Amino acid sequence: MLLIVTQLTGCNMIDEKVNWQSKNELVFGTTVSTKSLDPANGYSGWFTVRYGVSETLFKLNDNMEVIPWLAKEYNQIDNNTWEIKIKENIKFQNDKTLTPQAVKLSIERTLKLNARALDTLKIKKITTTKDSIIITTSEENPTLINDLCDPFVSIIDVYEKDNDNCPVGTGPFKVDKFRASGTSYFVKNENYWDSSVKLSSIKVIPIGDSDTLAMALQSGEIDVAQGLSYSMVNLFEKDKNYKISTTDTSRAVVLYFNEENEALKNSKVRKAINMLIDKNSYCSLILKNQATSGIGAFPTNNAYALDKINTTFNKEEALKLLKEAGYADKKLTLKLVTYSSRAELPSIAQVIQNDLKNAGINVKIEIGDNIEDILSSGDFDLAIYSNITSSTGDALAYLNNAFHTNGASNYGKYSNKEVDKLINQLKVEFNKDKRDKLAVEIQKIALNEDAYNYIGYMKMSFVMKNNVEGINPHPTDYYQFNANTNIK
């Protein structure tokens, strides 16, 4: 086979006409893709970590407990100062040594480029010693070590020039060719610090449609599928040629209300809409029992989760509330936006459209490719979004981003002074029990105002051929390919 290769900023550029093959290659099909692999670019770091390119100082185990990764250990010197020792004998994929100075520069770059990181980490300065970095925060940050698990603070070599397409990290796989809207290739890091890497390469194919993804798996074009509709997952369960790896996650299907819409400013209208949504039915019938109906922002296995729901399905009461709000005879028309890369979301949108229509509310559905841009622009009335709510093993990151008046992902423009006050208390509270109580109280206030609807928490499944090993979903949805991933 002829392979045409040229060099570009450290990555191989593979001719489009060449059928890339490797003697031990895994082909991964997914409905979820990214425009960048730069960890500092928005949420792109999730993909950089998933693909085994970059790693963080700390990571979360399957029980959502923080464990060292590139870090060896840490010591909290005082409420604003943390010393983190860096493991020795680790190299970047370009053979440069991972030093405390390199870690410092990588984190500082993220702080400059990622507003969410700057707000979350609250780092004032970083200094180094021979084997450590010393972080001084601008204010008390009890969750700093948890926050350092977030992929936006993946450690990369800052001196590389094309981090969108070819970041150089410390992980088991190097970027060989990245395409924002096409097939990407990752190759074995021969000098991976932690263990021998079993696969020689990984080919990642973005496939936007769940049915097409299923056909690609059945035809043998791909070895692993992520993002199949839940009805498709159930079909593969019955086929002995495939196996399924599933875990419960805190990935919530959330209904946002844009409170800049005149009608949706009215809490009675929001409550009425929430009462028209039968969460149990959605999870069992639409999501094929691959989701648990939602209560608050976090699944009930978290200490900071709500234990009972505020608004329950009740069509009669919903109609009364709409009448009280002045929408008995006046038609209410709303634009609902969502996206197709998560196969379940358009289906949920259609059912909501039908359920609200039966109550006299006209819903127009728009399915967009870049949902974050749409949400940030405010060009919607309702939005169905899917995101991980317990991303660092603590409630603060999500509540601050989604519930605080100035939160980076507060797309519905929800604002409550008491909620802001409690979130600000949560930011500086070190006692775990008090933190959990604050998180519960924050959710109670927001959901008593029907500011959101947590429809359900998703299970995550990888469907794969029987000869695939070492690829398992994680509750955070961060970790995917590792040194033990293999295909026999």
C-alpha cells in the first residue's frame, strides 16, 4: 500500500485518497466530534483526553475519587497555597521531559485562553521548585485538586505551534492526522511513561446519524460505536457477535428556559411546561430504560443530590397555570433548539413538541450543529442540552457555571440573588458536609422556581466487536482510549 506522508507542525498529513491501514488498528465510530484538540479551547480538552493524547495532573477513578495522574502527590500548605509534586521520568510525545516548569507554562496558557478555567481554578500565580509546582490562588478554592481533573487543564507542550490540530501531550496516543469534520488518526506513543501501549493506531470516524453508525458497525467498517440510539443498543444486546460496556453517568438531559423570553419570565409558564413533561415515560419509552428520570442537577448517588422532585407531571394543573398566566386563549409559540450528535435529543424534542401542543403551546424545533454557539447567542426559547453535571466529583463547578447569574453556561439567563450568595459561600467552604448542604439548598431554590428541568441522567454505552478490549465508559465521559485498549 502506498502511503504519502508530509510533515506539518509535528503531525503527519495523510493523503485523502489513501486507505490508511495498520496491523493493529482500532476503528472508532462516534456521533460526537470536535473542531479542535486544544485543551484550552472551550470543551475541546474532553476529546484530547478521550483520545489518549493528553493527561491531567489528577484524574477521577470509577468511584469519582481523585487520584494522582501526572502528579505524584500534593500538600495543602494553607487555604490559598498548594504544592503539587510532579512524577519523574515522564516525557511529552516529542521526547521533551515533563518538568514542573513545563506544567506551569501549560496551566498558565489555559488560564489565558479559557475563561471557564480562569473562573474555576482561581489561580493567582504558579511558581516551581526542582520537582514541584506551587499554586497560589487569588481566593480560597477548596476544590482546586478536583478542578485539576478537568480536561481543560491537560498538560501539553506549549512550544508546539498548532495545538488546535496537533497538541503534544503525554498520553499513550499521538495525533497523526486530525480533521475537524472528517476521519482522524492517532498512533502509538512508543515511549509512553506509564506502560506499553497495545494498539498501534486508532482511526476515529465521525458519523452524525445513529442509524448510519449502526450499519457501519454491522458491516465491519468500525470496531466500536459510541452514540447509538438506545433502541439500537438494545438490538445489539441480542447479537452474540458484539458486546456492550455500559455505565451510569451524571450526563443529564436538561431543558433550558430562556428567561429573556417574555412568557418564560413567568414562573407559572415554566412550571406548566415542566408539568407537561412526563420524565418517567420519556426515560422508559424514548430512552428504552437507558436513563434514570431526573430530580435535580445530580444523580441520587451523589451526597449533594436532591432526594425528591419539586415539579411532577400533572397536565390538569399545567392547564390551570397557563390560564392563570394569561395563555388560556392566547397561543404561545416557542422555538426549541437541540442537536443531533446525541441521538436521543431530537426524539425527546419531538415528544415535548407533541405534549406541549396538546396543551395549546406551539413548539417549533430547530436542530443545529454547533449548539453552544446557538445557546450563547440566546436565539432560542427552549433548549434541550446534554452535559455532565458532576465532572470533577464536586457540585461547585456545575452549579457555578449553570446557576450563577454570571455563569459561563447559564444559557437561560437565570438569576437569583440568594442562589448567587450561596454559590459564593460554596466557593470558599472547605467542610464536606457543609458543602453538600449548600449544594442541595442551591438546587432547591432554582428548581422551586422551575428554572430548569432535569429530564434524566443517561447511561453511557460503547457497543463493540467481541475482540475489542480495554475500552470502557467512565461516569465523567472523559476517559476513553488508554494503553490497554486493544483489538485481537
